[in-house]
Amino acid sequence: MKTWVWTNQPLQLRIVVLAIAVLLAALAIFELVTWFMRPKVFGLGLFACLQLALAYGMVRMMSWARIVAVLGLWLSLVVVVIMMVGVINPFTAMDIQASGRELPSGVALLAGFSVPIAVILWFLHVLGKHKGRFGKAATI
């Protein structure tokens, strides 16, 4: 009987790998449901299948899955920072004021964007710290 791949892994690595795998699987299921409702959206089903394969690779602790996940996390971090800058640019502020809404305060912006940034940075730190634990093909 083969041993379970996570028996000797640190707790924080198990949490990060499971969190990434669950998020990818949930996103893939959502995309598949959307694709079944609107099959004209080209490539959405293929993208969902690739995300499921990435989630499986993360659970199996494969090195290619860690590399793709790290690249995706860096891209997500850039997107979150660009969104934060996009909210505070003057053109968006004029649009918000023209629609009659109130501008978000600096504290609200920091509270809204600091949590995803902190989580992404923690994921990147853990995946970088334990990159030697990811093998070519881990056994289950």
C-alpha cells in the first residue's frame, strides 16, 4: 500500500495546497455550469478542465502545478493592486461622484484590499518556502 502524500508535510503547506485546490475546483465548477448554460462562450469549458487539472496537480504536490499556481498568484496580486489604483484614480472618482454615490474612504480601501493582498503574499511565501517538497510525480 502506498503512503499518503501529505503525512510528512507541514500544516501551513497542507492548508495552502488545499485552499488553492478548493478555490480552483470551485471556480472550475462555476465555469462549467456557466458553459453548460451558455455553450457559445468558446474556451470556457477547456479553461475549466485545465483548472481542474491544476487542482489535481496541487493535491498530488507536482512541481509543475506549484509553478503554475505561483505564476497565477503573482498575476492575481498584480490585478488586485491595479484594481486598488483604479479605484483611486481621478477619472473613476468623477464617475462615482457623477452617479451620486459617495467616494470610498482611504480606510475602507485599505480594509478591502489588504486582506486579499495579505492572503496572496502568504500563499506565495509558503509555496516558495516549501518548493523542495513538490516532486515530479508524488505518489498517493
